[in-house]
Amino acid sequence: MSGRFEARGDVDIIWIDNPPVNAISQAVRVVLLDGLKQAEANGSIQAVVIACDGRTFMAGVDITEFSGPLKSPGLPEVIDTLDAFSKPVLAALHGMAFGGGFEVALACDHRVAVTSTQVGLPDVKLGLLPGSGGTSPPTKRTARTSPRSPGALSAAKVQIGRSGRFIGQ
């Protein structure tokens, strides 16, 4: 597992590289929290992008960690940090964003994806609710009025594909 931080002007990119599917291991969670902490402390950084190397975005939690006690930090801590973060965070999706990976994306303020990206919450096929909290913060965040959140109406006016049509018009 490797992670790196790249500043491009006033945008910080948190790169995750945990082949083969960028599973969300303890090391990935630490990289995410460290990257957010660095970006928060740097006054010249205005926004953060979470991106992944390889063939996919984060495609779920690392199931090898299920054999023992959960190692800190847990994914709910990452989700809570994203929810409380003062700067806009964008998830750059490609490949798959399943389970915990999709919850991380949902906890971000914005998401962009290549057209072939697949997203989903496989937990529900097992009769389970997604457990990291990533499916509930968007409602709170959309209703919040802060410099980083344009509000529900503005957020709904997003351009869709190449059609040039906008939602909310």
C-alpha cells in the first residue's frame, strides 16, 4: 500500500495505491486522514481531490481485516472527518466504487466519474445496511449553508454528460 500527496496549485490530491482493488485497509485510512490533516493545515490549499492509482477507485474494505479486531482508525472516523472538513473534497471515480469506497465518495462534497464507473453497496444484497456512515451525511451536507456547500438548489444544477442539459432547470 502506498499513498502520496500532490499539490497542484491550490488543490491537494490524495493518491491511494493499494493493488489490486484499492481495498480500504488501515494503511489507506491513515493516508486519507493524514492527507486531510495536511490539507486542512495548509492555508494555500483550497480544495482536495481523492484519487486512486490502478484500475479502480476504492472497491470496498479490506476483508482480511475481518479476522481480528478493527485497527484504528476505522472507516467511520474517515467519513466523520470528511463530513466535518472545512474545504471542498472531490472524489475522482473510475473502475468501481463499491461498499466502503462508495461511502467515501458519498461523504465527499463532489464526485466526478468516467462513464464506465460502477458504484454500489453490495452490503444490501446480504440484508445489511452500509455501516460506515457514508450514506447519511449527504443530506446533512446539502442542507448546510457554508462556503464549501452551495446548497441543494445550486448543487442540483449540474451539467449532465454531453447533452448540455442541466438538472434543476
